[in-house]
Amino acid sequence: MNDAVWIARRFQGPERSGNGGYVAGRVGTVLARALDDGRVPQVTLRMPPPLERDLDLVAGHEDARLLDGEAVVASAVPVAAEVLHDATIEPVGPEEAAAAEASYRGLTNHPFPTCFVCGPANDGGLHLKPGPMGDGRTACTWKPAADLATGGDGLVDAVFLWAALDCPGGWAIDLEGRPSVLGQLTACIDARPQAGEACVALGRYLGEDGRKTFTASTLYDADGRVLARARHTWITVDPALFN
């Protein structure tokens, strides 16, 4: 498969590049459709995804690549689902998740305020506000907008589930003291919610190694059913190089 991809400014993360979860979803969902053996896509971001430029998405049965000319923007390979063994985070109810949002640090000191997923300055974003739970977890509510259901069945496009799995993990890091961007995302979509359905997203800190930080995230529906799970690798950066 060879397809054209255009990352609109709505889907930015930092001011000059695409949101990591959304871009990973564009690549990972294509590979996921080719997998029927229980494996899941693992997407590695190789460079800041360029905005508003013609990109090429090339996919086969065992890999997918997003290309900017000859440069690889992101690549995906299948991995064993066992890598997500610690990605199912203990759930909380909608009321507790909403209460955590009051402590969301990104409202006042966000390293990338235009982020599609959690940026307060992105009017077309998902507006997630992952607040700390005090035990290494973050939590927030999410009610997907109608325009996120693109297939005519009312179900939210899987690309936006990948995006929603992004920042709840990121805010499990001290992003003020350790500004980071997504380097790798491994995700499994178990089910898709209806647009407008009340969901809960959670993140959890797993550890760090040098400039890398590891987190997980889980998305639940209103009945406490797991919709999607992810594991992330984040890379510490100087935000000035991205904004």
C-alpha cells in the first residue's frame, strides 16, 4: 500500500510538528489492519513529524513507514502483545477522574500549549486534562466529539484513540522539570467508543533511563470496559527546539 498523508495544523503537538500519538496512529492503524496473529503495532518516531506537507505512507504485511521524501518520519513493526503486560492501569470512576483534572499542570505551564490532545491553546483539540492522582497515575475524562467518528457508524476513528492514549502517559512525567516528546508508542485498540460517549483515560509512570522515560496509558468506556492500552517511550528535549 502507498498512500498520501497530510498532517493538518489542527493535529500538531509542538508548534512546528505533528502530535506524536496522532502521527503514530496514522501509521500504526494501517499496520494493525494487516495483523491477524495477536501481535500489535509498535511505532517509532524518527524525526519531528512535519506539518502541512505531502508525506508518503508505505505499508506491507510486516511494516509501515511514513516518509518525507527519502527521510523516515515514523516506522512501525509488529511486536508480541506481551509488551503491553503492564499497560492496563487500575481504573477510576468518572467522578474521580474529573476531580483529578483540577490539578492538571498543563493549564498554567504547558511546554507545548498547542498540542492536539492536551493543549489549552488548540481550539480543535481533544482537550484532555490528565491530572495527577498522587500515586504515579494520571486521570481525566474524555467525551469524543462527533467529528472524530469518520466511518459512518458513529464509532470514533482508531487514529484518535491512539492520540488519546498519548498525553495521559506523558503527564505522568514531571514535564515542567523534564520536558519530553514521544519517541515510541505501542498500542492495542480493543474496542472503539461511540462519539459523545463518556470515557476515562489514565496514565502511569513506569521508570526512566537517561533521557528516556517509560509510561503506560489505558482508555476505559463509561462502564469500565477497556477500550485501548498503550506503552510509551519519551525522550527529554529542549522545548525551544520544537516551538
